[in-house]
Amino acid sequence: MQDFGFLLINKPVGLTSFQIVKKIRAITNIKKIGHTGTLDPFASGLLPICVGKATRLAQFLLSDKKEYRVKAKFGMQTDTGDITGKTVQEKEFKPIEETEFLEKIPQILNIKEQIPPKYSAININGKRAYELARNNVEFSIPTRNIKIFSFELSTLNLPFFEYVTTVSKGTYIRTLSEQIASLFGEIAVTTELLRSKIGALVIQNSVEISELTRENWRSFLVPVEQVLTNFPTITLNSEKSQDFIFGKRFYYEFTNQEFVNIVSENTDYLGLAEIKEKIIHPRIVLGRYVLRVSK
């Protein structure tokens, strides 16, 4: 059995993403462990963990759309944008009807830019933004382009509002809650945040960190091709599998594809390839394959 792939963890509130990584290193006894997209300590939900050589594929999950379930509160603003931060402003807010909120959804979907919060992990001249903010260092963060793919108001129970949204890579939900409030001329803070989906991965298929043990963790390991479902999967015979492992190019009757999952006939995951003009070009080689020669 291959000791690389993905663990889909349901991160609880209170733990950092790095603490989850540290716990999984201890459980698996594998040093090469990484996560795909940080969740703040106050947030919970789906946190895919790359195990072993699968860490080389984290970039492909980081670029996927993400779905969040959010609870926010009107009339309050903090320095972090979430409920754990220091309150910088509180004020009375005008009553908002559900019909009025629903009328704003086209404007929410049209939000195309954000200035990320200063308490974030963005790199500013070699330093994390949150480190500079904690040390009261003055700095600015450039505006970034984002996309809101979907937005649904779940509940409006003032001062709270709850919503479900699907967003592009790099979108800060804390900032989005503030942007939504600003459409009403109000302020808001995110009080609860759960990530429910990344690409085709859903929280329903995740596992609690408390359920993992040194004896059972492999049974929860999701094969790479079941995670990178955006790419077609090609199964190679033993000879072609060996060629792929050695980085050789070879003919294969298949249409052009930027990335293709490559597995061997015994279902071992070997890596990613590009196909151009019916030629397979190995791009990321992960697996190993021993060609058995009959005597």
C-alpha cells in the first residue's frame, strides 16, 4: 500500500492548521506532511492534509473553489475581522429586512476585489502580515482580485446573518462579511466560519482528528486520483509504467491534456503527465514501479 495521499480532516475550532499537521506527523511517523489552505483557529471544517509525496500536489488543491458556511454579526468591528480580535468599533445599526438583504445579493456577487486583513498570513517583505500587525508596524497590503461564484442567505436574525458562499482562491471571508455590511452602510464581524467544500471534496467525507490512530490512519488515506478529479486518469501497463517512472516520453492514444493522473495496472499512483500530440510527457513523478520479468 502506498504511504502517500490525502487525509480529509474536519478541523475543530481552537486548533491551528499547523497543530493538525503536527498531530498527523506524530500519528503517521511521516515528516513530509502539509495542508492545503490555512484555516484560522476560530474556523472549522474541511482541511485536506497532504501525506508524503502528495505534498508536491498541494498547489492543485489550493487553486480550487471553496465553499464556506458563515455567521456574522452587524454592529461590531474587530482588528482581525473575526470574533477573536480586539473590538475597534461598536455602533447601533438600522433594522434590515430580509427582502432588502436579498436585493443586495447581485451586488455581493459582483464584488471583484478585496484588501486582505492585516491579521493574515500574507507575506510582506519576508514577514507575515500578522507578525507586523502585532508589532504595530505600519504597512499596506495590495488589493487582490477575487470572485464570488455563489451566495445564499441562510438566516437573518438580527444582529446576526448567516450565509453560504463559494469563492475563488485567496478570498478572505472575514473581509467579505465586512464588505457585505458596507453595502448597507454598516459594520460587521465574522463570528463563525466553517469550510464545507474544496473543489469536489466535501466535509461529509472528512474524518475527525481524534479518530485517527497509528493503526488505522492508512484506512482513511484518500488516493490522489480520487482527489484530483479535475484531471482524467490513465492506467498504464507494466512497461509503460516503468517508462513513466524513468521520465521517458512515449506515444499514447489520447487527446491533448494539460494534466493527467497516471496509475499503474496494479492501481499504484505514479504521478502527473501532460499529453501533447499523443505523446505523454511526465511532469510530476511520485510513484515507483518494479517491472517483473518472467524467467
